[in-house]
Amino acid sequence: MICQLVSPEKNFQLDDVYYVQVPGTKGSFGVLQKHAPLASTLEPGIIKVVQTQGGELLFNIPQGGFIKILDDTVTIITEEVEQTF
């Protein structure tokens, strides 16, 4: 699965992703491979990306945003994205 985080200033594309957890408007939810197509709004918070090899990356979206899931690609569009450690 591919995860793209898109903002006006920074873009991240992560290949070989196993799991993505996002702060949805109605609560946190997770995405695995072959997830059904979905579009949703996101609240401000932390996005967790677990790579197939076992590494974990965290990203902060302080202003929320949108998520689109289609064809094993997760696209997150936000005004600002910061990688946290």
C-alpha cells in the first residue's frame, strides 16, 4: 500500500506501508491493504504509519484535513504536515 501526505509546503510519499491510523472526525480509524474506497474529513492530531518492514512513522496534522482511500493508495491532504519523532 502507498501513503501520500500532501500539503502546500511538504509532501511525503511512503511506499510499502502495512497500516495507517488517522484521527477521523468521528474518532480514530485504521486502514489496511485492500480497504474499501473511502473519503473522509480528519481532525487535528497524529497520523501513525506502520511500514511493512516494521518501522513506524508519526506525522502531526495540526489543522486537520481530508483522507481519500482508493486502489491501495491512502492520500491525506492537509494545510500543514510535520513529521514527529
